[in-house]
Amino acid sequence: MELTLIDFYLAIEDSSSKMLKAAQSKDWEGVARYEGTCALLIEQLRFRAQQEELAPELRKQKALIMQRILRNDAQIRTLAEPWMAQFEHMFDGQPHVMH
């Protein structure tokens, strides 16, 4: 079965929700795994959106999905900030090397 554009939005929302649950349980590897899933789905959505237009009757549903994704993202960031600060503190005073 081929996915429609709205299916991609729903799949991204689902992965976003799983990221939030992982962040709430401090499963940062899980967060990273679901973030990778989201990135892949977003890339597939971008490709698909070049070939297909979202039906007008689905635009309101898309807007609601996007709002939920943004809320999840904000909550994930709030939960991740202490962890990120601790991670950055581990490298204080060390030179930053780019590979």
C-alpha cells in the first residue's frame, strides 16, 4: 500500500510522540533513534510533496498534526536541556576539533 501525504504527516507525528516518551524516560538513545526516523520520513515527505499536492480537505488535519508535532518538540527540548548542559560541561576547556 502506497502512503499518501497525510500518512507521512501522521507517521512523523507518531515518531515525534515516541521521541517525547523516550525523552520523558531519559532514553536519549531512543530519542536519537526516533529523531532519525523523523528525518527519514521528512525527507520522503519532501520528495512526495513535489509529486503530489495535499487535498484541500486535509489541510486542516495537517495543521493540527503540525501543531502537535511542534508541542512534542518543545517538550522534548525542555527535557533535553539539562542533559545537553551536562554533556556540554563534560567538554568545557577542551579544544573543539572538527572531523
